[in-house]
Amino acid sequence: MAAKKNVSLDLFITANSPGEIAGRVVPVVREIRPRIWNCRITLVILPCQYASGEEMSLGASSGVDRCVRIGKIGELLSEDSREGRAKRLLLHMGGDIFFSVYLSLRLSSPLWAYASRPRWRRFVDLFLLPDEDSERRFALANIAPEKYERVGQIAADSAVLKESEAETREFLCLAPDEPVITFLTGSRPIEYTYGTPFFVRAASKITERFRDHRVFFPIASTVVEDLLRDTLVSQGIRFKGESRVHAIDIGDGRWAAVVRDRTLEVLNCSKLAIAVPGTNNLQAAALYVPFVMVLPLERSDEYPVDGLPGLLPLWFPGFRALKKRYIARLNERTKFVSLPNKMAGRMIAPEVRGSIGPDDVADKAMELLESPEKLQEISRCFWDLTHERGASVKLAERIALWAKED
């Protein structure tokens, strides 16, 4: 998009992965626009082992003025140097904060970081924290109180529906009281190419007992449908994808509809969701939809992880097995993986993880489906946890206040 004239604030945002862009960047940009009318927002995509490969296209549609990979920042700044210099601020919202530190030095701008841990504290001017646990962590680390403030979970503000449940049900050809089970397979290729066949087998077992339940596989805009289809076909799973009808055969004459770009709307109609870890967990909680979080570790050597284990070349002899052992031990030491459970400090949404198969997931899902009381209790706990919204508003107002300072 062409650069704006008479810019009073040049806001640079760093992020990576579809979840960060959709769950953090979009809500904040939406709230900044009406508060700073002459703010130019540039989204800088950082290199990250959690990337899906589709960040640029998703970032371009996130409401920002410009989207650029960090490797191209020099060219962008060269173009900007021809304009009058506006006040600059760098907001880190995801990816490795090392790159944001580098970029803030390059921009000669303050660095604000939305983070839960005080990493690179000497280079961060202000930490914006998601929860009370983070606040306690910063206090125990003796971080100066003026260096951090709590704004809340921004991803909860991303659960904005484009239509009512009745409108979505009409679009999906669902009866008003027809029960729905939704499978969320993730947006990265490793997630949906492995997770979808896995979930299809779980769906098959669930619907053997709950035959009146409709099954949906909503997919993100970043999902490459040809890759998904080829993966399913290679495993003997039929996929209708040659016309307007997109569906997956889940057995015994039953088909699960594949719906693109309506994840939240389908979730809003759901009795139960079954999901891989990610931003979608918090969005489901924000819609008060019970879910089962699933993390099979059979192919954990291909999963992205933080630190050195995430950078090891898997082709090197022994490194693949080493990474698997590392992730297995990390899983054993980690009490909660799903973000709502971490926020609550207790198990609200069941987590099925480790050496598991589709039957393990189906059994846990059926246990919940057979107990309306358990489903209602999870929904109530999610309401308690997420009904207070407005983190993106707090952050936008904080930026607007700083922009007005001399």
C-alpha cells in the first residue's frame, strides 16, 4: 500500500505465524485506527521456526498499511528517508524478540514488547503483560515497576464473529438444534497434513455412537488445499474438493464438511471442539465452547520448538532422535499446554497428549459428549476466565497516549 502523507506516528509491529497475526496484530490494529488517524502501521514478519509460509499474504490483509519481511527492512527505510521523519515506535507481538531488539536499534526507536517473560530486558523500554502470572514473574525478577504493565490476553479480543449463530447455521444447512463437533487441525503444514488424517479417524469413531452430530473441519486461509487433499488421498481417505462441495469421508457414508475462513463462526455453533494447541484454544474459550486439546508426539521431531533444539538440522545423524527425546521430556515436565489451562492454573479443557492414537482422542471426546453437565461446567469456567475483554483497547490507548507526548 502506498505510504501515507503527514504521518505523526510510524508504528512498526513485529510478529510471525498466522496465530500471532490473527490473534494479536488484527485486534490491536483495529483499535489503533480510530485513536490515531494519521498513524502509519508497518507489519514486519520475523524469521521463526513456527512459521507456516503464508505470513506475508495474511499480514497484508491484517489492516496494516505495509507488510514486509525483516530482510527487506533496509529498502523500506531507504524509501522512508525521503519523507519527513515521524515519531517511531516498535511493538513486538511475536517471533524471536532478538530480531525486534535489532530492529529497534536500526529504527532508533523505543521497543515495547507484548511478552510474558523479561527477556532482553535491557533493550525493552516497556513490557506489556498478558496475565497476573506474568506480573508476578516480573516482580520476582526485580524488574522496575515502570518497565511493565498488564494489559490482558489480546487473543481473546480476536474472537469477533462476522455473523450470528442462526446465520451461520443457515449457511451450513444446519437445523437450529443440530449438534456440531468441530476439529481444528492448525494452520501450519505439519499440523494439518498430520493432524487431519488423525482427526478423521477420531471423528469416525465418535460418529459411530453420536450419529446425529455433524462434523466440520474449518480451515484457515493459509491452508494449501491441494496439499491437504493429496495427504488425505495418500492415506486412503476420500476428499471432495473438485467443486463447491468440499468434504472429507469419515466412514460409513458420513462426510465432514471442510469450511474455509469461517473458523470462529463454525466454532460458535459447536457443542464440542477438538483442537491442536494454538491461538484457537483461547478463541474457543472466548466463545465459551468446550474443547479437547490434542498433542500427539509420534512425529514430534518435526514440530517447531524454542531454542537450540528447534534449530538442530534433522538430517544430522542422531539429531532426530535427540529432538524426540527432548520433546518427550519437556511434555512430562509441562503441567499445562493449552493457554486457557495455563491462564487458569488448572485443567479446564482436557489435554490428550503424548503417545496417543485417534481412539484416545475419541474416548475423551465421547466422555464429554455423554455428560452435558461437564460441558456446561467447562463453558462456565471459560466465561469466568475470558469474559473480561479489552486488552487490545488498553494497548491502543497506551500507544495513543505515548504518541501525544513530547
